[in-house]
Amino acid sequence: MKTLLRNRKALVGLVIIAFIVLVAIAAPLLTQYDPAARTGRPHQSPSLDHILGTTRIGQDVFARLIYGARTSLAVGFGAGLLITLVGTALGIISGYRGGKTDEIISFFTNMVLVVPNLPLLLVLAAFIGQASPLVIALILGATSWAWGARVTRAETLSVKQKDFVKSAEMMGEPPWRIMTFEIFPNVISIVGINFIGSVIFAIITEATLEFLGLGDPRAISWGTMLYNAQKASALSVGAWWDILTPCFALAFLGIGMSLLNFAVDEIANPRLRTGNHLKRWSLLVRTGEGRL
């Protein structure tokens, strides 16, 4: 954790994510308005009463933004956790057990990887109809685990050749204990990268599905905000705040998650830690020691 906090990208990313999470948790304290109730005139521009304006039916945009963060974060972290759990478990089992177990898991992994993810999600969501955020999270978890399983399997194949794993096998440790206490801690960096990437993917995909009208319009999330703003032709009538607010919120969260993802990748892969080397090279060039 100390190594993570020393990384500037990780620190900025964590601050952004923590800020959004705290705002979502404190939503009732930050606004007096009900996000589903009409509280002002249609498409009222930002003012002291409504700092981010209102929607076409007079709902407070700021209230919908901070309450919608709860749904978007819940879907993102819930689906990301499900994707990571399934992918990590199958990847470790496949890589360590080998044989028929590896062949069966690899067959289903390859099958899921071959099917285009987004078209599959669109078909499933359209088949279900107005999918709730919970259903969207479950669909994402059931269809997006293959990449994580493949990467975790590859790392497990490398780790299981280490001396400490061989020693545990010679001591008679059961396979489940070796996979849990010997292999899993040594693939935790891959698991972290997989989790962060899955959360980003889940949040953006959930917003995409709801923007296309495949989600539950009664749910309050950043995706439904975009859907309602598009239906109300917000940009055409000059109500830029109605559509740009959730756009900037998604971009802000995406930046925070991406910075954290880059930082974890740098920590896990020392070859990516170029910052200090670049500073040293710049200093050498300035002093003339870096000349050929």
C-alpha cells in the first residue's frame, strides 16, 4: 500500500475515486431535492437554486448526478468484483490443475473470447427488455470474465514452477491450499489490474446500454441521465448542462480509474517505471555528461 501511495498517478486516481464515492454516500446531505421529483421549471439554466440546472421535466440535475453516482458505482464495482472473482478462480484452477480441467476451462474461455462482447450484451439486454442495474451487472459479470481468466492462467503457469510451490507440494499440502495461499498472493498484481479494468469497462458499458434505451428508465444513474437528455434533445434546445453533466462525471471517474490502473501496472511491471530514469537522463544531458 505504501508503494501505491508513493506513485503520483495512484495518489491522484485514489483521490478522484474517493471524492466521487464520498459524494455519492453523502448525497442526502448535499442536496435537499428528490432526484425523481419535479422541483423547478423545465430546462431551467444553472442558478443558485439549481446549481446544475433542471431537466426537461424540471428535475434537479445536481441531485440526479450525485444520486446517480450511487447506481453507476454499484454496477461498476459489483460487476467488476464478479468478473474478477470468476476470472481469477477459473484462471488459477486452469493453470495449476492442468490436464482435462485446463482443457475444459480453456474451451469455454476461448468460446467466450471469440464472441464479440458488446453485440452480445446488446442482444441479451434487448431480449430481457428494460434491464435493471442489477441485471446489467449480472450480465456483465457472466460475459466478461474470459480475458481475466486467460491472463491469470498464464501467470499461474509461471508461478507454479517456483520452488516454494514445489516445496508445498512435497510437504503434502492440498491443492486448494496451494492455490489459495501460495499462488494467489503471487498473482495479486494481475488480479488488481483486472479488477480496475473491469470496473471501468462495467461503468462505461452500463452507461452505453442505458443511453441506448436498454436499461430501466426509472433507475437514476448517469446512463439514464444521458438517455433522458438525448430524448429531450437537450443540446438542440441549448440545455447543455443536462447532457454534459453526466458526460463529465463519467470522464472524471474514468480518469481516476485509469490513473490507478496505470499505477498498478507500473508497480507490477518494473520495466514501465521510466520516471526516475528520464529525470536522470535529462540531468545528464543538461550537464553535458549524456553526450556521445
